[in-house]
Amino acid sequence: MNIKVTKASGVLEPFSEAKIRRSLKRAGAQPQVIDKILVQLIGRLHDGLTTRQIYRQVFDLLNQYQAGQGYHYSLKDALMQLGPSGYPFEKYISRLLTHLGYRTQTQVIVKGKCLDHEVDVVAAKDNQQFLIECKFHNRAGTKTRSKDALYVQARFEDIKETGSGYQQMWLVTNTKLTSNTIKYGLCRGIKLLAWRYPAANGLESLIEANKFHPLTCLTFLNQDDCRRLYQNNLLLCRDLAHLKKQELINLGLNSTAITQILDFFSLPNNIFI
């Protein structure tokens, strides 16, 4: 097959059946379902399709064959929908770290030698303290670049000169990292957490292992629904799992969203709980 598809960056690349197969496997699709999806998908392919259009078709087919499973497949897109500002992403990372045993605070003013710095997340564990910069992107195809790591290191050096006792600076992002970002981070001792990085324990792996899917995985919720939920410190799909109808009404959600939430979490073996 010699079909060319358009990536989010605008670059053309050959369609890869292996990539689709791997992504479906990570999403929990059964082997026979993966085969069925690929048969249907390949029959629909033509030059010029975007990766987003392909993703949407795969999402719909997966939900058709395994009810509810398509929402798991939408994780990368769901993280980008945590915007438009980066603050929900900061709160989300703070909560993930709390779940992993850290004590966290968001939007903390930390004194440096030259400037005061607003740090997205401050985390502590085992008598160590960490400063965390959350780099949020809401545009597909964007990577976190070396200039972001340089910025993080410059802030850390200014703070470190006060003798404040912070052990390490982290850079956490919802996208992939460029090779230079990784190279600089490793050289400077910056902890990097990103999509598919570290290779065996990237952000997506932590989310899936801890069932920490953001509520934006539920694509039937619109931005207003999500905003209302954020305001009530509800960030995860599983936060909604055990809410009763009246509780959802009290949150200000419309009747359609309420019905969809209740129907979705009544599915057997729900993947988010």
C-alpha cells in the first residue's frame, strides 16, 4: 500500500498499519477487533487523509466493536482538550502526583536570587522538594522544544542560589519532546515527563496504569460542561462514575450531558473505574 497521509504538522508520510495496530493494542482492543477495524479502515483510505480524520474513523469503529473502548483510544487528544489555558493541565498533573504519593501545591510563588517565580506545581516526597513546570500544548503536532528546557533550567538556577533546598526541576508536558530537549534535560539533570517519555513510563503509561483518564476523554462533554466540572475540582472520568442524577443536576450540567454520563457509566466493565 502506497497511501500518503497528512500529519498534524502538515508533513506527508506513508500510512502505517503497524502504528494503528499498536495504538489499538494500547487502548485495549481485542486482537480480532483490531483485525476487523483495519480491514474496514484500509478500504476507506485515500491520499490526503489527515491523521486526525483517520483517528476519528478508528475511534468510531472501536466504539462500534467494543462499546466505550474508543474513549480510551482518545487519550492523547483528550489531554490537548484540557485547555484552552494550561491551568487545568497543571491541576491535573498536581492531582496525578498526589495519587503517586507526593504532597503538592499549584501556582506557588518561589523566591529566586534575581526574581520571584510563579511555579506551576511544587511537589514533595521522602524529604525532597521538586519544582515542576507544566508545558501545555493544545495544537496537534506540536513538540516541547529545547528552549522550554533552557527556560526551566534558568529559573531553577535563580531559585537554587537562595539556598531554598529544592532538589530538582521537572518539565512535564502533554506532547512529545524533541531529541534536543531530551539531550539537554539529561545533561542538566532535569526530570522530563512527556508523551512517550520516558519510553517505558511516559505520561500516557502513568495515566493508563492508574486509571487517571481526564474527563475530556468523554467526547460527548462540551467545553462548557468541562469548565463546570473543573470548577468543582472534577478532573477525571472516574470522578463522575458514582455521581447520582441530582448531583449532576446540581453541577449545572444540561439534561443531555447528564443522560450520556449516566448511560456511559452504566456500561459493564467500564474502563475508567
